[in-house]
Amino acid sequence: MKFLITIMFIALVSGYACTSQKKLTYLNNLPEGRGNFPAQIPEYRIQKRDILYISIKAMTPDGMITDFLAASRGNLSTNIMQSESGQYIFGYDVNPEGNILLPVIGYVHVEGLTTEEARKVISEKAENVFRDAMVECKLLSFKFTVLGEVKVPGSYMNYNNYLTVFEAIGRAGGVGDYGRRNRVLVLRSSPEGTKTYRLDLQDKSILESEAYFILPNDVIIVEPEKSKIFNMNLPMISFILTSVTSTITMLILILNFTKG
């Protein structure tokens, strides 16, 4: 009896513990060679509470090219500007009415515009104040969050124009040992509400998904494998099986002794 229970226990553990190589690979059905997977890069439109980096450069009467907004930022190091607090203090935040307030120019409505559209609107207003001004407009508040079965869950900042879901998960250390690569949830806020996307990192169809490119404030959740719960409870299961085995063995010994 004890031998039989031991065999059953080993079989049960093996069944849950074994993971196929296919489950650990990404895009495992992607054909070799060149494939045609048109990337749908979504256009992010500025929302309330976003923070923008804006510079307005123009030539002064003495022939010097100057950023006329730099004075409001002062002499800042790159580290301060890249910190979240520095961006909040020295960036231009979009207020509840969807406007930003620029020195000399005043309020500019940017909500619902892409950064390129916002740059053009600011350029038109800057022309009324500065001659031949060159305007830059970039999104500073490109934050995304990765949760669940990744090695380093948390919130991260992106300083590139585009970010794929693979890059985002890579920033979080990659999928953990108990993460399901075929069950990744992306939560995306929009004016209409929160949209959800289910992604399979192992299937080539992800390359055509709307959520392949991550947008600001996206939340990525990697679901756990079912075996994680089993492995977490394995010490308790082992203890119970050992106790049951010992009890059955003792009962058999008692019965044999009684019969004798």
C-alpha cells in the first residue's frame, strides 16, 4: 500500500511539473524567412493629466538661437528631467479642460490631438509671438505597468516613440517560471472606457493585434500557470500524503497484530 501511494504521488508531481518546450517559446508558429505582418501602429491622442515636453526655439535679434521656454525650466541635469518628479514639475501638464499653459503664448487646447497635431497648433500660436519659431512637442508621461507572472513587476517609463508588448515585458525581466505566455491581458484606458485585449505571445497573430504596440498608461497582466497553485501547495500535499500513508500502515499493523 505504501509503495502504491508513493508511485501515485510521483506520477501526480510529474504530471504537474513537466513543461513542454513549446510552452516556453515565443511566436513558436512563426514561419522562417520573411513574412508579411503589417504592423498597426496606433496613434496616441493626448488626454487630460498627460505631461508634455515643449520647446520653442527662435533666433534672437543678436542672431542667437534660444529656447524661450528654457528659462522656466532652469539649468536642469538630464537625470532630473528624466525623473518622474522632474517631469511633473517642469513639463506642461494637460489640465481638466484639456489645455496647457505656455509662457507668453497662454492656453493651448491639446486634448484629443496627436503630439504632431499639437506641435502644429502650438507653432501657429508661437508665430504670433516669435518669428520663425521651431516647436518640439513630446509626450513625457509614457508610463506603463506590468503585473502578474513576470520577474520584476512594476511601473516603467518609456522614452521611445513606440513600444511593443515584447519590449514592455522584457523591461519587467520577462515572463516568470509560472507565467502563461498564451494568456496575457492588456488593459487600455480610452475616452469611451477601458478596453481589454487577450494576447498570445506564442502565436504570430499577435503581430497584427491592436495591443501589440503599447500605449501610455497600459496595464499588462501575465496570468499564472495552473501548476503554480499545485506547487505552492506541494509541501502541504506531501505532508498530508505522508500522514495518510503512515496512518494506513499503522492500521494495517494493528489489524495484523489483532488477528494474530
